[in-house]
Amino acid sequence: MAEYWESLSWSSSGLLSDNQDLNTRAPQVSAWEARILELNKNRTIRPKQDYVLQAEPAPVMKRKSLTEDMQVTKKKDSEALIRPFWSNKTEYIMAQLGYSLKPLNLWHFPLLWLHNGNGTFFIIYSLMMFLVGVPLLFLEMAAGQRMQQGPIVAWKTISLWIGGLGYSSFMLCFITSIYMNVTNVWTLFYLGKSFQYPLPWEQCPLLKNSTGFDPACARTTPSMYFWYWLTLKAPDKIEVDGPMNLHLIVPLIVACLLLGIFMSNGLKFMGKIMTFLVILPYVIIFCFLIRSLLLEGITFGLQYLMVGRISALFNISVWWQAGNQVLHTLGLGLGSIVSMSSHIPQNNNCLNDVIIMVLLNLFTTLLYTTFVFSILGFWATVITHRCFEKNAELLVDLVTQGRLPSEAKPPPNLNENPVSIFTSWLNRLSEPLKSTVISYMTECSREQQFLKVKEGSEFAFLVFTETMSFIPGSVLFSIIFLILLLCLGLGNVLGAMQGIVTPLQDSFTSSRKHPKLFIGLLSVIMFLFGLCFTGPSGFYYFRLLNDFWIPIPIFIFTVLEDLVVVWVYRSRRFYGELECLRNSAISPIYYWLLTWITPVVLLGLFVTAVIRFSTLKTYTAWDIKTSNELLQELPDWWNILMIILLFIVIFPIPTYLLYCLIHKIPSSHRNSVIPSMSSKCLSPNNTPFKNAENEKMRQDQIADHITPLKNVKKEEVRQDQIAAPSIV
């Protein structure tokens, strides 16, 4: 180009100065044109070096696809890390209620009512619910909701010194889930045997190649024989153990499989399942109550709802039973309530949830008690009638043998009303003959039969199954009743498993990325540990753990929960944050309960539980020789085993505290550990679930808009860098 402009400049000056001829300038012009074409040709050829750029689109597309794949992967990872919420408030309440509706409560609370002052016990229970249940339930719900984490992280967040409490409650929840799932195993076994007529617990089995009944069954009732001999194969001592009961393996597999299916489909599916498992038992109980109105003797059973004993108010054991029942019913101290509450938005009104849960609990206990007492009244009446009929048959045999005079023969029409007819006939006898007849008779008292029912985990599988066999259509009613027990058992274990799943998912994010594999592995572990309770002595382990061992760690954990919020985190600060989140004030009565009254009551209950455990020397076992329940002495190794297990469960608490003290870690990092909260309270006009959905949508929209912009800018910069050399 320089030569071109130089030549052009020279030619122009030549034209103007030398005045040359056109013929002379023509060859020069041709040379100039050829030079210009050559220069233009070179200029057009140089950009053809951009064939490299034309070959670049394929790698660019590959890079774009890789970027998109990375974005999809990151989006999936972020979705796995997003904390899921319950679909709505109803499913959350149903999940909490299903966790508290334990199958043991179906018969345990009515029997506590019966043996601890009747109506007076309900007054004490209601008072303990207000003094202990309401504050602790509010504390655990608020802790999970405020921290948005399971118990392991939540208690660390509240106070680092008490960080071991989350690990301890996790282990206790795991133990409880395993042995509570055994009730589902027994229910499934009974349910599988109920599709036949007659029911196997209605009558004693016949001996092989004989017309006689099994002597072991003839010495007791068919229901007790089926429970101890055919279901449990229980030995007469806890130390006498044997191979696992193979007939319980399949029900255990089915129970663990059902739990795994329900849990693996996510929190929202579990909420729908829990709603079904809660509503169906209420429907069944109401149907049973309507059916019981047509049964004989229900008024006799319902009269125990109205009576009360003032002396129960001064019995420490009654107060302990009521307090323990409150903690056991609500499921406090295990971490499940904290876990379920962590999946609900922070501005949810948990105080209203507590009130709803307590009212539903009191209503359910009254409903349970009415249902059980009506059934027990019918059961005691039928047993008493059969007792009089057996006495009449015995007297007829004695008269036939000549051991009694003919006047001692009872009237033949006892089927109409055995109690009144037999009693009136007996009273008409002369005094010497009456005394002789009574000496041969078995005492038949409906009241004694009613009060003979003892507390125990086997109550439903003895009294209830036997009662169902007395009702016309026994097969159908037995199946419905066992479905009721199964719904209650599955709901309870599902709620308890949430206290296992949530802490693990909070601690190990990989478990959220592969939830089905994680839940499947957890179900297998529960199955393997559940085998310990399928052995012959498994029922004894279950009863001793549930009745004597479990209350001690629960009282310890609830006391620590109360104290850490009151004295470490400061209850006023805790309530202040909740008031800001709810945008409404909380009554001071909850503060005073949680600060002063509840800790004192819990400490008293804990001391009583330790005394009961230390004085435990005997247990009820099945005697094979007499086919009856007898008291046996506990072996020394059992107490040592329970102390070791208690030490293992509690060990993380002092260990974590000692670690913090050695490393001089303060009790809490209020500015860095606790989740941030806006200085302004959340608006009360929006529902919590709507706020959560809007926030999630807003974050997704921001991510969807920002990510493409970032990618476009990166792509533009990259293309500019590639194309830059061609412009030079």
C-alpha cells in the first residue's frame, strides 16, 4: 500500500509538472491497476486464514452442550440441597398426629385410667399435659422450624456445648423405631392368619391323630395359647433363647418393605400416606363404637369413665405414670418432632400447632378409652356368662354322679340370662346346701373379670382378638381391627423414621441425591436389627425396653432440651425470634412454664424413673408347664446390658461438651452459626406456604435469568479472543 500511494503521488506530480503524453502514461496506469488488484487479492486471501474459525463451530457446540450439562447437574444438585416442605399445613399436622397415635396407646392409656384412679387419672394427665407436654412440644416444634435443620444440626446451632444431644436422640430414635416396628410384625402375622374360619385363636387346636385338644391350650384360653405358644414361642425364662421364629421373618420383611416404599417417595408422598393412616383409624373406631351400642354389657364398662378416686391425687406413682404417658404419647425427646418441624417455613405459627396437637391428643385419649371400655364391658360380660354356664355343667355332672342331691341341679334355661337366673336359683337354696354348692363352684364376678385386665403390650393380641371372636362376623371384625392396629403402627414408625432420615440427610448431602438407595439401605438395616426381636425372648426384650428403660433417656434428653434453651440460648431471646417470625406476641405463661415449672417437674419424673428401674427385679414370663403367666427373677446380666446401652446412648453428650471445653469453644456463636433472620418481621398477610413457594420461584427465576447471561458473556469474550488476531 505504501508503494501504491508513493507511485500515485509521483504520477500525479508528473502529470502536473511534466505534461506527459497519454500514450506514455497508459502503460504506467496499467501497472498501477495490476498492483492494486494484487494488493486486493492479498487482502482477500489473508482473511481466508479464518478457516480455523469456520472449523470452530463444532467444538463451540460441544462446549455449549457441556455447559448445559453442567448447568443441569448443578441444578439437580441444588434441587437436592433445597429443603423440601410439606405440601400443606394439614399434612404436617397429620404427620405429627400419626407419629403420636401409637398402637400401644390404644390400650395402654385406658388401662392406666382403669388402674390409677379412673377419671381422676385423666385430670392428672391433663394437668401434666399442660405442665410438661405443651412447653416441650412447643420447644421442639419451634426449634426445628426456627433452625430448619434436624436435631443433630439444630441443637448444635442452639448451643455448641449441647451438640451431642442430637446424636444421642438420633440413636434413641433408631432403637425405638426398631422395636416399635415389631408391633407391625405381630399385627401382620395375625392379619395373615385371620383369613380363615374359624379363627385360630377362637378355639384350641386338636392333637394329631386324636379327637382331643392340645393340653397346653386346654389349661388356658385359646387366645393366650395362640399368642404365647404359636406366635412368640416364648420360653419360661428370658435367658433361655433359641433360634429365630421363622414364621415372623416374612411379616418383618413386609413391614420394612412398606416403610421403605412410603419413605422413598419423598416428603409430600409421605404426608399423603400419613393423612390416610390417621383418618382411617378414626373411621374404624367410630364404626366400632356404633357397633358396640348393640352389644351386651357396654354400660357396665362405660360406668368406669364416670367414677374417680380422690386418693389417686396423693399417689406419686400415679403422677409418674401420667407424666411418662404424656412424653410417650407425644414422642418427645426422640428428635422426630424437630425433624418434621424443620420441613415447614419459619413463619409458621407453631403455637397454634401445639394447641391443635394437644386438643387432638386429649380428644383421642377419650375416644380410645370409650372404645376400649365398651369392648371390655362386653368381654367381661361374655366371660362371666361362660363362667356360670361352666358351673352349671359341673353341678349337673356332680348330681348325675350322686355327689350332690337333685336339688342342687341348676335350671336348664341359663342361655337367656345366665347371671340373673343362676344367682336367683342359688339364693333360693337352703343355707347348708348353698354352702356345699358354692364350694364346688368357680367364682364368677363381672367386676373382678373387668379389673383383671393387666397393663401390657400383649393386651390387644389377647383381650381384643378374643372379644372380636365373640361378635357375629368375627372374621370380618378381626380383619378390620388388625387393619386399625397396622395403620397406627405404620404411622408411628414412619414418624419415628423421619427422626432418622432428616438428620442423616442434613449431615450427608449425598443421601439426598440418591434418596431411594438411601431409604432402601436404611430399611435393610432396620430388618437386620429387627431380627433380634423375632427370637423366643424377643417379646421380653420389647416389654422391658418399653416399660422401664426408654423413660430414663427420654427424661434426660427433655431436661437438657429445656435447660439449654432457658439458660444457654436464653428463653427470652428464643421467644423474641419466634415473635418476630410470627409477627405476634407469645403469652408470658409459656415463658414461665419453660423456665421454672417444667424443669422441676421433669427432674422429679426422672428421679422416679431411676428408682423404678433400680428396683426392677422381676418380669412376667410364660410358664409352659402350667400355661400361665408367672413372675420370674431378672438375671444380673440384663441389668448390666441395659446400663451399658444407656451409657452408649448418652455418651455423645458429655463427649461433645468435653471437646468444646478442651478447645475453648464458646457455648454459641450467635452471629455466625445461627441462621440469619431479617430485622423486619415477615408479613402476616401471606401464608407461610405461599411465601415459601414464592421465594423458591423467585430464586429459580433469578437462576434461570442469570445463568444464560453469564454464559452469553463468557461466549462473547471467548469469540472476541479468537477473532482478535484476524483484525490485526
